[in-house]
Amino acid sequence: MNIQVFGVKKCFDTKKAERYFKERKINVQFVDLAIRGLSKGELQSVKAAVGLKNLINCKAKDYKRLNLERIISANLKEEILLNNPGLYKTPIVRNGKQATVGYEPGVWESWE
């Protein structure tokens, strides 16, 4: 099992996700979205698992500033996400081709 947790240090749900795996002695690779966002390949993999709409945080500060609610093109939304990692809902937890957005211990349990 190769778990990656994408999130920000200040996010409570990200901390809970890290703790969930640590308590079960599962190694986790943490990627801080404030420092480094998802690569294009990682975004494609996560998008295939959860959908683009589920990745976007509608409550983020930049959401309204970038007019994301009016953008229809999925390609343009992906490009904006790649350049603005603060728009992701967190945590994004990846296990190979499987992924979740948010705190989802029920799904993670099925991965074990």
C-alpha cells in the first residue's frame, strides 16, 4: 500500500487523515499543497477516481476571485487548479489509482 496525503498543515481534516494512517502503522507520504501542488499526472489520476467537481473547494478565497463558478471548460478548470493549489478540497488521499477527497475512514479501511 502506497498512501499519499495531499493537504495543508493547518487543515484539521488533513491532520486527522495523517493520524488515521499513523495509528495503523501505515507509511504515508505527505505533500503540502501550500508548497507543492499536484502534478498534471497526479491530478489526472485523482480526477479519474473522484471527479473534477469534487476536487474544487467552492469556499476557498480564490474561487470567487478566479470566477470558477462561471467557467464551463474542464480543461481550463484543471489548468487553474494546477496553478492555484489553494483551491483543492483537502485532504486528498491517494492509494495508487484509488483516491478520496476529505476525511473518509470508511473508504480507507477497505484499502487495508
